[in-house]
Amino acid sequence: MDFEEKTTRRKEIFKGHIFDVAVDDVELPNGLGQAKRELVFHKGAVAVLAVTPERKIVIVKQYRKAIEDLSYEIPAGKLEVGENGSEMEAAARELEEETGYRADLTFLYEFYTAIGFCNEKIKLYLADNLEKVPNPRPQDDDEVLELFELTYEECMDLVASGAIRDAKTLIALQYFALHFGGK
Amino acid sequence: MDFEEKTTRRKEIFKGHIFDVAVDDVELPNGLGQAKRELVFHKGAVAVLAVTPERKIVIVKQYRKAIEDLSYEIPAGKLEVGENGSEMEAAARELEEETGYRADLTFLYEFYTAIGFCNEKIKLYLADNLEKVPNPRPQDDDEVLELFELTYEECMDLVASGAIRDAKTLIALQYFALHFGGK
């Protein structure tokens, strides 16, 4: 059985700052004919499960325009141009900008967020030995954030209420439960 | 502190079969000025953690055009028009089409996959008491799938090798570990 879909034509729809969009005509394998694939191309992102010495989890509250609602999430940010070779530095930068912490980072997982149509890949790091930076890098000037340090149980209350409903944050919380014995 | 971003203008970029794209001009809260938000709108999807009586996990191998590579994932599919009120039926349909199984379904979680720019929401179900259907609904005619039934340890080998690198599948495997005692 063959799986590969060969592109016969690509139509570029949009070139943005955050993502590009294209529609590909593809030749299906095994003589199945043609199909169209609507695609979103994204530079990737990093996310950080930051655990304080008191075993609390750093959570950022922010407004998400895509869902027109508030969201509670672990700190995260897009990779910027030229950062592909140093995702860990990008994770350290996002952690400092969003939370004012420096920390020791350990790579946990990488995953595609919406593999059916989008190539966004998130690299997830664990941050421990957190230390407050005296003069942290400033937040991005179009971000309004509120910080919380929550126990695992408080986080799971936010999952139950629907305030946490973000894939990367769920992955981080389940990692915490599996490796720090959340419950 | 105020969080909401008010839309002052929406530019529609693309209307697709799988997603739409728009760029919003927004008024930031707290007098921070203006910003642009690039947005992808998606109808949502369902995914199924299907566990056999032998405690194996049903995994689908398929080609994913967005990453130009093969991917091993739990069964999943987009919601079709008019299915918003019956996501569990959509999950049962996807399970039958992709695997030939009927099962008892239990809702586990819902989560946004790429909340920074996209409103795709996945509802994840647990399927147990699996039964092979004598004449299952056919697969979509543009999908080429290969089925596996794998132990949790075999799935984690695929995570380690990079063959599983899909957020919804990671969430399902972590759920399995936490609730079925993966290890």
C-alpha cells in the first residue's frame, strides 16, 4: 500500500506574519485520483511547563481572539525568524517575557497541534529551579497577561470549568500528573 | 485589568471546505492601541481513544499533507455540517469508517488545538466494548489508512521514534497512562 500524496499544483492564498495558506492539488496514491488539500503553514512555537519550588504551575491568563474568549494556558510563544536552531533559547525568552522567571529547561515533547491541515509544531519544555529576574525582558507590546501560580488540583478545577481548554496545556498538566504525581 | 480585544474591521481572506481565514484589526484593551490578528476558523473535530478487550490502542497510519509525512494517530475526523449537536454520533461514525468498530463512547475532554490563531476544537472520546461491524461504513474515498492495534508500550516506542507526534494522540496516550495504568 502506498500513502504519499504528490503535489501537482500549489495555489498560494495568503502570506501572513503568523502563517501562510495554500491549496494543493494532489495525486492520491493507489490510483485513487485527485484531491485538494487546504493547508496552513506556521513557523512553530515553544511552550513551558514551569513548576515552582512549591510545586505550583505557572499559568497565564490572556484573551484569545480566535475563540473570542479568555484562556488559561502555560506560557508559550511563536518561534521568530532565525530561531529554528535554538528553540530552547526561545522557550527561555518566552518564559522570562511572560512570567519574569529564569529557569533550568528540559525538553519534554514535540507535537503537531492540528496535523490535519497545519504544520505548526510545538516544542514543550519543563522549567524548574525558577528564579525571579530583577529586570525581566518586557512583554510583547500587544499582549495583556495575568499570571497565576496554581496547584495541580487548582489547574484541574480550571479544566473542569472549561477555563483551561488548550491542547498544549492539557499535555503539560497530564505530564505533571504522570511525573510529579498530581493525583 | 481589561483583556478583551474589540474587532474594528474584519478582512475575509479565504473561504474553504476545511477552514476559513480572516485578518481582524483589533482595538487592544487598556489603551494599548491597535493590532492585527490572523485567524483560521474551523468547524471542529472529534477523536477517539479506542481500547480493545486486550487493552490495545487502535492507531491509524496515514499520510498528512501539511507535514508531507506519514503519521500514526488515534482515529479522528472533522465535524460535518449540521453535526454540531451530535458530536458523539460523529465520533461513532469516524470510528466505524476508519476502523470497522462499533463501541460504547464516553466523553473525555475537549480542547482547542492551536488557540493562538485557530478555533478548531477537538472533542475526545473513550471507546470500549469494541465490536467489529460485519459491513462497516466505507472510508472516505480520499483517505488511505492502515490500522494497528498496539500496546501502550508500543505506542510509546512510536512517540520516542517520532512516528507519533500529534497533540490529540499524545493527550489520549497520557489519558491511557493515567487511567489504565500504562506504566
